[in-house]
Amino acid sequence: HTPMLYVFNLNTNKLLYRYAFPSTVAPLGSMLNDFNVAPNGQHLYIAETSIFGGHPGLVIYSVASNTSWRVLSDHSS
């Protein structure tokens, strides 16, 4: 299945929007987990551990542009 991001208003329990990560960012076998929100609230930083896919990296999601991209894929760190 395509990894998805769901954003809810916790006061009303209403779904505000959802985002499907493209396969170029989260290919088959991706494991998106352990995210942090940037201090300004404009980006999410998501660990992509890729246990099955074998290509771990970092996924960044932009709130303002509703887009995502992948960095540090296969980085030695």
C-alpha cells in the first residue's frame, strides 16, 4: 500500500487532509516512522528505515507546498 499522512483536528476529530507519498519518495518496502516537526511547523522530518527495501533515508514533507522529497538515501551515516 502507498504510505499516507493523515492530519486531524484533535478538537473536532475531523480529518483535515491526507497526503499519499509518491513511489519516488517512499518506494515499495518503505517503512516511514519516527517523525519530528520543524520548530516553525512547516516541515515534517520522517525516518524511512526501509527494512525490506534496503535503502534507508530521510523523507521531508513540506506543509506549505504539500510535497515531499527524499534525502540521505543510502548515506553512510
